[in-house]
Amino acid sequence: MPILKKGAWTSDEWISVDDDTELPAKGDLLVSLTRYQENTEALTARAGKLGVRLEASEAPEAIADVVGSFDLITIDFPAFKDGRGYSYARLLRERFGYTGELRAVGNVLRDQLSLMWRCGFDAFHVNQSITPEVFAESIGELTLVYQPTGVTKDTIMNARLK
């Protein structure tokens, strides 16, 4: 699947490595949280960028102390009704100070893009029906919101007080 990053198509240069696969000598690696925890020294010693995959059941507190070690963090959305990924994104951005690429993967739907963007995601694994134009339309649909996030702090309450 293509990657939609900051509103434009981009190629995925990351090598996703399974837990039981030998590490390639070169390239930017994306590994599971388990693989990272078991092979931290080997992964951080090699050349290239490092990314980690968080499943919906793996809270970001597990990497809070080392969040700056990753150039990419992916968060899985196993079903559209599973909202843990939104909270994880906000924790990573706002509490843990993560500034690298934050990618939503899995069941990523058009109707979720606006909130995912507001929560801190800047890249999305999506199907071809979600074009950059659809993405721009989606994130521009809501001009007022009820809850502040790291991306947008202006809320309906603030608008009423002005």
C-alpha cells in the first residue's frame, strides 16, 4: 500500500523485519516492539534509521524513555472502532515529545483522517481510494472542534468566549 505523508504520496523506504528474520546489513528498519526490546543493542548499533511498530495492545509508555531513538513509529488500527491509537498518538507527541514520523497503519478510513491528523499522525498507510485531494478535503471538513489537541488548540468553547 502507498504511504500518504503530509498530504502527498510517497514511497515507503522502510524495511519491515519480522521477529524471526535476520537483520539486513543496510537500510532503515521497522521492527516490532518485542524485537526492539530483545535486540536493543544490536538495533541501535547498526547504521540506518530505526522504527518501531506498536500494536493496539502495546501502550507507548513502553518506549517513553527512548522515544527519541526512533525515526518512525507506526500505530496499528486493527478495527475502525478501536480508538487506542488516537490516545497513543497524543501521548507520543504531547507527553513524550516525539517529533519523528508517526504513521497510522491497519484499518485507516477516510472518516478517521481528520482526527488522526489532529492527534499527531503525519503519515498514513491507506488504500488508493484515499488520494491527496481526499485527504485535504477530510482534514479541512471540521473548522471547529470540542477538544483541544497538540495540533489544534482552538475549540468551540474558545470561539464562544471571543
